[in-house]
Amino acid sequence: MFFMWMIAGRSRWQALVVILCLLKLSSVSGQARYSIPEEQAEGSFVGNIARDLGLDVARLISGKARIITKGSRQYVDLNRDKGTLVIKEQIDREELCGKTTPCSFSFEVILENPIQLYRVTVEVIDINDNSPSFPKNEINLKIAENAASGTRFSLVSADDPDVGTNDIQKYTLKPLDNFKLEVQSQPDGGRFIEMVLQTPLDREKEETHTLVLIASDGGEPHRSGTVRIHITVLDANDNAPVCSQPVYKADVKENSPEGTLVTTVSANDADKGVNGEVTFSIPHIGKDAKQLFALNVKTGEIKVTGKLDFEKSKTYQLNVQASDHGGFTDTCKVIVQVIDENDNIPSIQLMSFSNSISEDSPPGTTIAVVNVDDEDSDGNGIVKCSINSDVPFKIDSSLTGYYTIVTDNFLDRESVPEYNITITVSDQGSPPLTSSKNINVKVSDVNDNPPKFSQSEYSKTVPENNSPGFSVFALSARDADWGQNARVSYFLEEKEINGLAVSSLVSVNSENGVVHAVRSLDYEQIKWFEFNVTARDAGSPPLSSVATVRIIVQDQNDNPPQVLYPVQTGGSVVAEMVPRSADVGYLVTKVVAVDVDSGQNAWLSYKLQKATDRALFEVGSQNGEIRTIRQVSDKDAVKQRLSVIVEDNGQPSRSATVIVNVAVADSFPEVLSEFSDFPHDKEYNDNLTFYLVLALAVVSFLFITCLVVIISVKIYRWRQSRILYHSNLPVIPYYPPRYSDTLGTTGTLQHVYNYEVCRTTDSRKSDMKYMQPMSQSLVSVDGDGTDAQQLEKQLINCDHTGTEFAINLKTT
């Protein structure tokens, strides 16, 4: 505990005490207490709250420090930039507390992130700013001249709103010729003033007397108030009224209806007649009591006329005076005790509240600070605060009247995204009064859930020869988080498949997870392949999961059968020999074919499409075996030509055709003589002749075009040289493309093109071959400097004997 003393000026202020108490009570971090005089101007310094609580000014600013008060008025303001408390509104201690001492008010300073709560109590020191005052300016008394010495007369007391030494300290009566003044202190702090007769009065000497009663306080400077007492001396009255009891005590419940009887005061007077009649009055009564109680002057009944409130005042004292018509009086005290009733509902005030809490907050995280209050007393004012039990929160008492709501367990936004908390407070009255307040707490998301695929492995079939960009299927991963944490992107993990990057085969749309085929797939190259797809969210840090995708390429009938045997050659004839003695079922040969497709697309069947003699041979539909179906006879031709078609089982089916030459003979010379005279295909020869004539025409056209161009260029250059010669301008030689200067002579390099044409009587096709340019060149220059270009073309023909000859064509 730290104590700080602060001294003000001598002329006005007394020593002021500033007390700072720091208490470690859960979320309430400490307390501070200050003392200030009342009536200070706005902006006056109260205390350095930052220094006294051990806080930095930066913490006050970052924590959005602010003052929370229970009532509607705020007397003190917080300067966050300086960390000080200043007067916001001028304080009147008498208005704030009345006669209650000490006078203080409390408020809370709250900081956020994290929540810290400090209670500050400010005691208001009274200054002597009020003068004593009497309810009336004059008091009129009637006193019988035969009143005995020692007779007492009660006087109304003065009121001073100040307290302590600034309150009324003494009463003075002037003059003191016949009376003296006696003052008695009462239990409630008030004073009972009586004027006592010392010297008997004589109406015949002096019918009236005027006295002055002075009430003085003890403040600096001293203040006082006066009241004049006018006394009328009456003729003799032998007996004075006597109250039945000197003190009456009565209990009355607060909130009692008007007209409720509190008590009845009675008095007796031994005199007869008019002098024996007694009336009751309350000569001096406070403003509050005057509005709450009424006295019947004849019967002495005291009844309730206003609304009693235990929380404002617990007791009242009434000084009832009994008087007769002769001027004699007696006074009795009536003490009214107000009994508290449970008439105030407990109040709930949120001092601090965070309507959002992160789902990864540890147990014990504060979400709200609550202040509860009940203005009743004793059991009626004892409150119990609780929250509903179906939420993962608990409520702890941190300071008298303050409760903190903290997390009692770990939170999971994906299970419960928000909570409705009902704060219930009830007192211990009979019946108990209850109030409640609902708050809604939303659980903010953190990235604690990775995306999840519906399957860990996917298998999809794609037909081969698909078009690029073909959509295979869509991957989908769900993330139980929210917002950015649930935004899923898809990525293809790079790997190699048969030497190819997987990204060259498929792609994955990062937004929707659609898998596309980047290129056309070929079953014969890749039958299936696998790759991984990663689903990653946009949280920080991001979380991811992986799924394996297996793509199975479905075969299509895109390849025709390929014949392996017999081998088809363009320039030679291959024949199978069948002896004339061959019997039925003789195996001539077997057509062997394969299909690189698979399944039904690779099932092959064989059919005989054409045959010189269809009655002699047959082809096995499944195995491609060519067999005789009858006995070979001498009448059968030696040369037999079979056309076999090989067809697969695809949809649509594809096929290939093979020509099988069969020789029906017993000896090889017989076969050789027959097949050497095999006539060429007339249609084939006609086609070959047409293409040769066409080629010769094209070459001739190109040759003539080149000659025309060269002659045109020569003429153009000759004309330019003549113009330059007559203009006497310097001649700048011009070299067209593909020209070069050799040994000081301007000319073109010779280009030689060689073509080789071979032709034999046994060949079915003619070949033309383009030869590489020869490295030799021939350049000649005539006498006048003109260029000569020599073109050489060599045409090589092969006659039927195979002799080569060359024709050289030179152009100068």
C-alpha cells in the first residue's frame, strides 16, 4: 500500500490525502483513492492515475482507457494523453452526500486488450461554503407570568448543510436577563435546543421580551445565522402539560401507503377548562420529514404522508411539543425506524464486453466484466450472479459487486459459432427479486481445419484421342473453417510420367478443381498414370491435404491391323509354291498380322477378298492360314493371285489388305519363267508417265522464266550504266544477292543442280533424286566486263541394261 500526501494553499485548503491501493483480484487490477475539496473549478487536477497505478500513458491510449460510472453524472474525467484525472463538473458535497460523512463517490477505469479494471474512489472534502440557517426568521412564544424558574422551552434548531467543523458548533442566546440556553446532542447527530427560565417574568413590568438566538459554525471564515424570539407574557397558568412518554419509538415499513399510522403521542394537563386543553405540534422539522409525516394537533396521531425509502434514510426523529392555552409546554421525542423491504430489483451493468472471441483462446480468457447492485440492505441487498450452464463459460467474483465472465473450456467455431449467455442476478429477499441480461458472443475463426477431399483416391477413365482441354472430372475439397480460412485452391504436384511432365498431360483449375486433359492421350503410349492434387486454404499459415488421382486411358479403335507376313515389296514378286500333288487342306502359307490396339479392337479376322481361283483356296478366319480346299489339278494356272483382307473387331472396324502370290508348280524354273513375264500394271504405268511429263513441263517453265529474268536484269543494268556514264557521276557498283567478287572480277558463282533418274523395264516406279550442289564452279568474264553464269544440269538415266549416261546442259 502506498500513501501520498498533497498539501494545498494555507489560505483555503487543508491537507489532502491521496491513497492508492493496488489489489490483485482476478481481472480487477487495483484500486486508487483520492481526496479533493468540493467546489473546485472544472479542469482542476485530481491525481496522476497512470503513475499511481503503475501504468504507462501509452497503455492508457492503446487500451482505450475510459471512466465508467454507475449514475448519470460524471464528476471526474480522464486525460489519457497525460494520464491524469481532472474535474469535469463542479462538485457540491452537500448535493452529493448531504450530511453523510465521509462523502465519496466511486467509478471504474477500464482498459481493453487485455481487459483491466481499476476502482477509483474520490473523497470530497467539505469546505465552509454554507451559513447556518433557521427555518423561520422569528419565533413567537407565550409564557405565563407565574412560570417557575427552570421551566424549559424548546427552540427550533438551525441547519447547516456543511459537516464536521464547518457544521454548527455552538448556539448563543442574547440577552441573558431572564433566560439561559441549553443544548443537548441527539443520537442522529442533531441538537435539541431549550431555553430555560432563570428569573420569573412579571407581565406588569414587561409584557414582551425580544431575544436573539445565534447559531455559529466552526469553519474558516466563521459563518452564523440568527432568529428573533418574541415572548409574550401571559397571566398565570398553574399546571403544564406532561407527555405520557419522553421517547416514543415506532417501526414502519418502507413503501407504506399514505395514511399509515406510525404512533400516537399523548400528554396530560392537570388544569381544568381551557388551560387543561393540550395541543400537539412539531415546532422544528426537516424538509424531508415534513413531507413524509403529519401530526394531528388534537389527537397526537402521526401518520405517513409520503413515500418512505429505506435507501434514502433509515431513521427519523420528530420532536413533538405538547402545549396548553396557558403557554406551558412539554416535549417528547418520536423516533421512527424505517424497515427495509425487498423493493429494489438488482441491476446489471456491463462494464466491459467483447462480443467476439477467437476460437483458440485458452480457458480463463475474459470476455465481459459485469457490475451488479441492489439498493436494498441486509439480506435484501445480497445478490448472487450466475449464467446459464449450457455454455463453456463461467462467472467469477472479482471484487465486491463485480463479476468477470471467462471461458471455462476450449472453443470450436466449427461446432458452435456463437453463444447466447444469460446473466441472472437475484437477491436474498422474500420473495427474491431477479433480473437478467442477455449477451451474444460470436466465436471468430482461426485456421485450424485443413481442406478435406471426399475421397483420398480418385479413379477416372478417359477415352484416348480426346480433344485437348477435355474436362475429365472435378475434384472437391471442403474446409470447415470460415471466410478466407475456408477458401480452397487446388494445385497439381509436378512429377514425371514416362519421361513427360504430368503438367503436359493434365491441368487442374485452381479455383474449382476441374481436371482437364492438356493433350490428346494415346492408349498405346500411356495406359494409365497417377498424380497428386493438393488442396490448400488461404489461411495463415495455410493448411493443405493431398488426394491421389488415377487416370485410366480407355482404348479406341484408332489403329488398323498391320501385316507382318507376307512382306509386301514394291519392286519384287514373292510367291508361295504349291506342288500340283498337294492334297485338300494343304497349308500354303499363313498371313500374320497384329493390331496395337487392345481388347476387342485387337481381335483380328481374315477373309479372302479376291482370288484367281476362289474354288482352290480358303483363308482361316481366326488364324489367317491359307489352305487348299480341293485337289490341285494340271488345269490350274501356275500363277494364282490372292487378296486377303485383315479386319479388327472395333467399332467402326479397321482393315488392311495383303496380296499373296501363289505358284502352282513342281519346279522352280517353271515358276521363274512364268513370273518374269508378268505384265506391268497398265494403269500404274500410265500414272507414272503422266507424272514424268508433268515434271518435265514444270522444269522447262522454270528454266524459261529464269532466262527471261536474267535478260531483263542485264538490259536494266546496261541502261543504268549508260545514264551514269553521260551524267559524269561516280559509278558505284551494285551487286545483286548471291553475287560475290572473286579475284577482282565481279560475277556470280556457278550453281550446279544434279538430278538422277533411274528407269528399268522391271521396275514399277521411277525415282527422281535431288543431288547436292556440286562444289565446283566455273566463272568466265568477257571482254566488256559483263557477267556470265554457267548453269549445269545433269540428267542421269538408266536404261533397261542398267547403263548410266549423263547429259550436261550448260548455258553461258
